Amino acid sequence: QVQLVESGGGLVQAGGSLRLSCAASGSIFSINAMAWYRQAPGKQRELVAAITSGGSTNYAASVKGRFTISRDNAKNTVYLQMNSLKPEDTAVYYCAARKGLLGYDYWGQGTQVTVSS
């Protein structure tokens, strides 16, 4: 099993920044990718950003140029730096880890991000 614990959410004004952290523990060997998803009220969960074990990244079009995903392998931690935040970024943000090829197998409990206008 893999445990994922997110932190760093909160309330911020539009234009501000937040950094989310996701610490992984447990059977973290063979994790091949980690990602951040978000879910706003009344909407489906969507992929925000992902990073592979090789360091390749991809982003949702809505956050490209504003958000940066990174990882610290020594700390088994993935980060999401969020700049120029907009009210539409308000959501619960979830960290996810993948060992297979078809989807993310492990999920954190989520952290709330609220951006006020």
C-alpha cells in the first residue's frame, strides 16, 4: 500500500500563490508517476498536472504557465507550485500515485484551495 498525505491548501486572494505538498510513504517502489487532480463543487475530478519517474511533466491547459509540478525523490514528496491563482482554481486538490499503466491507484485525502476574488 501507498499512503499519500497532502498539505499546503488554504485561502488566498486572486493573483496570489500557494504551494501544495504530497508526501508518499509505504510501498513506494515501482511508482511510475504522480499527479495532482482537483474537483470543484458540482464538477468532475480533473487532472491538473502529472510527473513521471523520469521527470516528464504534463499540465492541463487551464493551468499551463501558472502551475509547476516537481518532485524531491530524497523526501518522497511531490509539489505543486500554483501562481497567479484565479477564483476558478478553487477546488479540493488530490495527490495521486500510479504503479500501473492505466490509471492512478492511490489517492490522498485532499486539501482545499479557495481563491477569493
